[in-house]
Amino acid sequence: MKDTTITVVRGALVASLYVALTLLTSKWSFGVPFLGLLVQFRPAEALVVLPAVYPESIWGLYLGCLLANVLGGLGLWDIFGGSAVTLLAAYLTWQLRKTKWYALPPVLLNGLLVSLYLRFIFKLPYWPTALGIMLSEAAVIIALGLPLVAALRAGINK
């Protein structure tokens, strides 16, 4: 029973952190032009690598992204599309958790798939939009997500 409670609380905590971080940084979280590219500096995306440590964060990330996009996103495309991309990226991160490639799914999937609808919303060309999203996603994951996973893994191994 204790393990189930911890798992549910951890997933819910990830969801609530994702929503809070996205809404607190909403000016940068839903796409802004930067050096001719569309970028999304969404600090909550640092959490997308958590499935490498905690599988329950997969559903937490999905629900957090869904709710964040309902409360402040870019409409139905973002609510359903963005949340589905996050779910798939989180699952693939978990699948790759024992490899050095675990952080790639969120970068590639957000860049390649979220850009499919962002280009229509913002009337931008696809490849520069995909590149901007991939670069900004990679920056957040490298600066915040990878150190978070390293710290959690170090704490678990003590």
C-alpha cells in the first residue's frame, strides 16, 4: 500500500509541478520568436526526462501538460497534440532509461511533431520552427533536466 501511495503522489507532484512551472513562465512557454526562430523556453520541460528515474512520471507529465495547455495553451491542437507528444516522449524516455539516449525523445518529438501545428498557428515555415523548438527543448533539458536526473539517481544510489 505504501508503494502505491508513493507512486500516485509522485505522479501527481510531477503533474502539478509541470502546470505550475508552465503557467509561471507562460510568456516563454507557448512560443516566442527568437533570432528568427520560434522557441518555447518552457522550464517545465526539464521534467520530461524524469521517466528515466520514475516511470510514474509518464502519466504525471501527460496530465500536467494537458492541464497546462487547457489553462494557457494554444487551443485544441496544443491541448491534444502537445499532450500526446509529451506522453509519447515520456514513454520513450522510460524505454531508453538505461541508455545515454534517454533525453532524445522529448527533443526530437517536440521539435518534429509540435512544430507541425505551431507552424499553422504562427504561420511560420516548418523546418525553422522545428529547429527552434528542438534547440529550445534541448537547452532546457541540458541545463535543467539532465542535472535533475543526475541528482535523483545519485540520491537513489546512496
